[in-house]
Amino acid sequence: MLGPENCRYVCMQAVTDKAIEEGLPVYQYYGKWPFYRCFGIQEPASVLFSVGNGLVHAYYFRQIQKQVPSSYFLKGFMLLYAIIGMNAWLWSTIFHSRDTRFTELMDYFSAGLLVLYSLYYAILRAYRLTDGLIVQTLGVLFICLFVAHAGYLIIVTFDYEYNMYANVAVGGCQIAVWVGWFLVQTAQQTPARSYAHLAVISGIGVSLAMCLELFDFPPLFRVFDAHSLWHLSTIPLSIVWYKFLIEDTKHETSTKSYTAVKLLPA
């Protein structure tokens, strides 16, 4: 005998079958399209592509460990970036597998943390902040911003629109930092950084890919919707980003001598 959830799923698919057969619009249920499920997974394509993104971060975590000298001042921050990325895509995988209030919160907060940390890293690298006190003070400021953001969403109200605008604003600031840095490199060209454009391609590419969310459509084959394709697009863009990090490290360590900066106060 089917349980309540399975009954709802069967009914949802039956209604969708009839709508397609009669040429009627396909409706969303509780804000979600009627996807075909696989092994009970609610959104198989989004789960698959979330796993793919997580594997990219895991792979480059190992590459950073192997290729980046321990003396490089940003190595610890690069590794932390990969860890935060793996965490974000882990919760994306869990959330798209089973949508609950808790998994939704963890997905949103983990993604927000990755966006905020990306801006933090951009500032550290673009301005070459190597003073431990400045780095740690800036880190505390960003942590406070994240706690305030998460606290507002949990305690006051979970405002989806506010959360989206907050992430877009922070992401926009990050792109502005990298575009400014790229323009400076292009103007100076001393020494040449032929890889500098990769940071801009990655950042702007992610922003353009997010436009898929604005053109939502019923899932193709009841599997691939705009959100899942957005997750697919971030896989190659993440690879481009890490290629930039590796190339930038090679260039910096060949021309400058840096001392590692501690993540936490001694």
C-alpha cells in the first residue's frame, strides 16, 4: 500500500500526464516542478550536478595541497575555499534529494557562506593583504555579517527575496573586485599575467548562468529544469576558477616571496 507521500507523487504525475496530453500548462506543486524521481530523489538532475560540483572542489583541494607551496601566503585560504565549496554542494545535494525545512536552511546558508567567502578571498588576493591583524580583523567582520544574515533569516523571517538580493549584492562586489584587478593587470602588463582573464570569465560566467533562474520552464523530460542547468553550468566555471588560482599561485611564487598568513590568531 502506498504511503501518503507516494500517493501524492503518483497523483502529481497523473495530473501532469493529463496536462501534457491535453496541451495544458504544467503546474508547480509547492513551488517545485513535477520531476520524475530516482531512488526517491526528488530532483535527480540537480542532485547529479551538485555532486559534480562537489567533486570539482574536492579534486582541486588535493591539487592545491600538492601544487601550492606551504609558504604561499594564501594557501590556507585557498584550501578553506575548497572546503566551503564542498560543504555548499554537499548541502545542495542533500536538499535536492529531500526538501525539508532544515535541508533548505542548510542549503541556503552554505551557499551564502561560499558567496561571502569568495568576496573575502578576492579582497585578500587583489590587495595582497599579508598583515595578519588586518586579515583576521577583516575575517571577523565577514563572520559577523554572515551571523547577522543567518540570524535574521532564522529569528526574524526567512525572506527569500532579501536572501537573493543579499547574495547578488555580495556576488556583484566580488566580480567588481576581480574586474578591477584584471583591468589593472591589463594596463600594467609588468609582469604579464596572461591568465588574469580567467578570474573575470569565472565570475561573470556564474552571473550570466544565474539568468537561467529568471527563465524558469517546465523540466525537459521531467528531469532537467532551469535550476538544474544552472548547477550544470557551474561545473566548468568552477574548473576555470581553480585553474586561475593555480596559475596565479605559480606566477606569484616565481616573482615574489610571501610568508603564509595564519587563518586564526596565534
